[in-house]
Amino acid sequence: MKIYKKILEIIRKRGAAFFILLDPDKLPKNKVRNLVKKSEKAGVDGFLIGSSLLLSSKFEDIVRETKKNTKLPVIIFPGNANQISKYADAILFLSLISGRNPHLLIGEQVKAAPLIKEYDLEAIPTGYILIQSGKPTSVQFMSDTQPIPNDKPDIVKAHALAAQYLGMKFVFLEAGSGAENPVLDSIVKEVRNFIDIRIIVGGGIRTPQQAKSKVRNGADVVIIGNALEKSYDDKILRDFADAIHLKG
């Protein structure tokens, strides 16, 4: 569990980890090198690569190009069993435990497991919990699951605890890509006080202030995607890094 342990070390040293989500459908291959170098310089801790809906054949090219230009962790954040690459360092082995669609609870995992073993990818078991964020999101539509209402923290907590008891390393509280609103701070805090494993929070986080608030309420890893896609500005990257790294 080399990458998992590395993430834990980042959390210990910096207070929380800052990962950027790269969407292969939106990121041209010729821009990867510059983005990765700027991100490293700004203090980003690693990269997630994946998409709810893959519209092109660029997935492996983006993974390979990212890995070629960085020593930071490159982790697959898969939308399905087709999003696997031998060039990544690890994969979040997701189970969408907030839904009741068996295809995403275990079906895709069974299809993916043999290839993950063949590629010797580090699999990081992660309980994926979709939470209501306003308008419907891509992951909600593609997964054919309903998000947990954001005024039902007890339901979120019960799912998170189930993930812990199933032996998962992370709980991922997800509002969804392009979400209207991020996961509520109150939900993050209640889950943090209820479970012992690490918490990832993503979706709808548009400002460094929102990111900092997630960390202060218990997030161990913060994922930023859409907020950076229009402009991977040096200052914006640094502001997010400074906000998330509460220990400096």
C-alpha cells in the first residue's frame, strides 16, 4: 500500500492532501505537461484521473502523459471498469455504497479486478457516497442512483460506518462533478466524529475558502476539478494549496 501510506504521510505533515481531478474528455494531451509542472510548483499533492462518461480514447494517453511529467501520485478515479491503465500508480477501488445499483456496488469491481492484478496497480478500497448537491449531476445520471438527501446526515454516517466495517481505507463524500453546491460542512463534521477512517471530499468546491472549511470540519483529502478547468492559474492553485494545507 505504498501510495495509500504516502497519502497518509501527506495528511500527517500538511493537515490534509490536495488532489486535482483531471478529466480526459476535457484536457488536451498537449496541455498536460504544463499543467502538471504548474501544479507541482503550486503545492498540489497528486492527481486523480477519470470521468463519469468517457467520450474519447484519450484516457490512457492522459494517464501516461501525466505520469511521465510528475513524481507525484497519479491515481485513477474510475467511472467504470474500462478506466484502468498500467501507467498509473494506484486506483481508487470504488464501491458506490450510497446507491442500490448492484452494477456499481460489485459488478464493475469484479470486471476490473483481474486487470488491476495483471497491471500490478495498487488498489485503494474506497466507499463512494453520493450526496444531494442541488441540480442532478453526471454521476447521478450515469450511475442510476439517488443521492442521499443533504438534510439526512444520519444516513450518510451509517453508510460511512458500513464502509469502515467493510475494511475500506477511505470514505469519499461526493457532491458530483459540476455540482451546484459542495457537501455541507455539517455533514463532513458529523461523519468525521462518527468514523475512524480517512475522508475524501469532492464536487462543487469552487473557492479556497470552501476547501479550507472542508478541512477544518474533518476532510483529509480535498479534490478540486471544475473550479480549475477554465484556468489553471498559478495563483488559484497556490491559494487552494495554502487553504487545504492547514499545517503549511
